[in-house]
Amino acid sequence: MTVPQNVLNDPDCIFCKIVAGQIPCHKIYEDDTLVSFLDIGPLVPGHALVIPKSHYRNIFDIPPELFARISAQLPALACAVTTAVEAPACHILLNNGSQAMQSVLHLHYHIIPRKNGDRFFIPWRPGSLDTATALKLVSEIKNRLG
Ligand code: AMP
Ligand code: ZN
């Protein structure tokens, strides 16, 4: 896979504009590396986003150290967001690439609180895994990990 070229603070990126204060958001948390704010098109009440202040497209180009710092805030943010809407559960979702439903190419975690009977639905249709396919895949993945 070709690793995408990283561009810091992209002037055409809507999330960079939020970081820069050029467009408004309903901010719930900010520190030196990340910002968290409510999603403008919530799938359910409380749907929030967590983004790095620096522009990285997704999991394929963010430095692991920065990813770790952002991820370290997720337990506290997810707990606060989820309990604020009195939900008992939540998804932490990270879309990487347009085929994986990423529409804004600035890395962002979704925090999506869940309740019984809410309107959010993920079609989850398990396939099957045969041994030959599994062995081939494990080998190819391990080769890439080095
Ligand atoms: P994704 O499909 O994973 O790229 O999700 C992008 C998310 O960003 C969607 O859920 C949008 O509703 C949300 N979004 C787009 N623009 C804004 C904005 N200006 N403020 C807050 N959320 C936004
Ligand atoms: Zn950006």
C-alpha cells in the first residue's frame, strides 16, 4: 500500500478550520494535541468526534505516538459523553479511507452512545473463515509486520 503524503494544517480541511477557530463547533474538550466536539449530524444524541489538532488523514499516516496520545483520552471522553446522555453503551469508531465510510480526511474518532431501541443500525453480516485462507492471510500480514 502507498502511504499517503501527510499535510499539516490543510487550509482546505473543515476540521483544520475548526481547530483554527475559523468555523464554530460545540467543543467539549481541548488540550495541546486534540479537540473533541459534537458531531454536526448526530447519528444518535451525544454523537461526538475526537480529532488531533494536526492534520493527518487517518490511521495510515498518523505517527503512532500522536495516535497513542489521542487514544489515551478516549476512556474519559467516552465515559463523559455516554453518561451525559444516560446511555449504557457506546461505539468508538474510526473510519479510514472512503471505502470505509471516511468522508472527512482528517483523522477522527466517533463516540456514538447506544441505547436499546435507538435509531442507529450497523448491518453486521459475518462470513466464514476457512483454514487455508486464514493461514495465507496470517502469513501475508506477518510478513508486512516484519
Ligand atoms: P466520517 O464519515 O467518518 O468521515 O465522519 C465525518 C463526520 O464529521 C460526520 O459524522 C459529519 O456529520 C461530521 N462533520 C462534518 N462537518 C462537521 C462540522 N463542521 N462540525 C461537526 N461535525 C462535522
Ligand atoms: Zn485537517
